[in-house]
Amino acid sequence: ADAVVSEETVDVEIPAAVQTRQIVFDIGGGATLSSKWPSSKIYEPGALPLFALQYLRLPYFGEVVTDKVRVFTLYPSFNYVQERDSSDASYLAGIPDRDFALELGPGAAVRIGAFRGWAEMRYALTGHNGFVGDFGVQYATSPIDRLQIAIGPRVGLASDNYMEAYFGVPNSATALSAYDPDGGFKDVGFTVDASYRISEQVRIVGRGGYRHFVGDALDSPITKAGNDQEFSIGLGLTYRFG
């Protein structure tokens, strides 16, 4: 369900030759396997867009990103959730279909040594039209040359609109009892991010995650009939432009 685009979880050294440029960024894509919609038993492949800003020089502001360890970073974040049809599962009978959701918003990260704390907030332009937030901590390490790995716990929360869209059950439902969830914490889990540098320009990027629903999301009849935990994996390539 998630294809989050953000800055890389570990710092990348920018060669002196490219620091004369105004901007350096990695862009690419790949494929992901994740649940079709929150609490779904159905897993489907999808696209994994990737973007990481590595270096940016702005007039009067100086260098926003450098080859030194970045203590504070701002970055874009977005996510998509596939559509949910009442025909996807028998227990969804009588529940309105949900359109494809595109979520956009900002993210921020603080790096202290090998630890990185991050937080993201997104608003859905389509689909549920609600707010979704995620925050967590990761530990970054480089066990072998060119390979960088970051892993750590995360927590998810959502507004009333999101919760009602994916975990609410209206009176029109024929297989499940009516249920009206409130916004708040919706899941806990962990994330794993990996990057292997093939060359100065090309990288293989891997991404995985696990979540277990909590609170009103866990208590939903939709979750009880579907799945109270889910995972996602993704793999892609990025190319560095300057």
C-alpha cells in the first residue's frame, strides 16, 4: 500500500568535483509488493518511485546539503493506496468503493551519529481526503564497502477521514456490523532501507516494512475479517544527476 518517496536514510559523500554544481539528486524507480489496501489479504505488485536530494546550493542561503553529516534535513514525501472495491472480498459487501488515493506532504529528519529520527505528514488529494502521519527512528550502518543499511521502529497515525474510509463500516454493509472509528494511532512496526552503490551514478535501492494495526484500526470489523498485520518490500535503481 505504501510507496513512500523520501531522502536517503544514510548520508552519501558528494565528490568534490560535483560540489561546484547547483544541484545533485538521485532519481529512479522500481517495483514493490504490498497489500492492496490497509488490512487487505490481497497483495499486488506496484510501482516504486525513488527520489533523493543530495546537494543543493541556493543564493543567499549557501549549501543546503553538503558532503558533511546532515543534522537536519527537509524532503518531500508521497504515498499511494490502490482502490478498494466491494468485490475484492465478500465481507466488503454493501460498503462503498474507495478510489485510488494519492498522498503528498513534507518530511523532516534529524541525524545524530548513526541514529536518525524522522517524521512525515501527508494529505490525500484523492481517495480518503484525510491526513496521514508517520514517525520513527533508524540506526544506520555500513557492514561492507558500498552497502548501507538503516533499520528501526515506526508509528503511524491518521485523521478521522482516513480511518472512516478504510476502517469504518456504514449501516449499508450486509456482512459486517456498523463501526465508526476515530482518528489517532493506527499502526506500529519497523522499516528497513538499503542502498548498494554500483558506481558513482547508479545505486540499487531496497526497501521493506512491517506494520501491525492498533487502536480503532485494530478493532474494526474490516480488520478482523481481513488482516491485522501486513508487510511491504520493494527494489529499484536510481541514477545521479547534477
